[in-house]
Amino acid sequence: MRDRLTPAQLDMTLALHASAPQFIEEMAERIAATHQNVVGFTSTFQQNAAGVAATKHIKRLAPQIVTVLGGANCDGEQGAPSTANFPFVDYVVRG
């Protein structure tokens, strides 16, 4: 992407990439602290990695929380193997 981004855009992209793990961890801690029974993530476009990462951390912090993924990225062949590939995802909503 270096040839497609301005130096400022590249700097911002690298900074966001570096801060993503801490953001996901903090978000997961806040969600786990709410003591919800079910937590779901909707995934459209390029949101799969973020939703899967957050689900993984939530399940690690609070294994009793039922985790659900849904949205356009879970339809068809893409959604079917999600629970097999990601054991911390309890359910995938398709269709």
C-alpha cells in the first residue's frame, strides 16, 4: 500500500494497526464486565477480523458468555465453517 497512500495516510494506518490489539482487549474487558448472557457481532465488509478477535477475548475473559457472529460476512460458504474454525464462537447466524 506504500505506493497508494500518502505519507500521512500510511502513518495513520500503521498507528491504527499498532493500537488495534489494545483496543480489542479493552473493549472485550468492558463487555465482559457487563455480565451479559449473550454477545453478538455483526460483520459486513472488512469487519470479520475485528469481530472474531473481540469474540476470542470475550470468551477468554468470560467463558460463560454465549458468543454469536452474524451479518453479510456470515452468509453462504463463508459463514458455515466459522464455529469449526473459531471454537470461541458459539453460534453463527446466516441468512
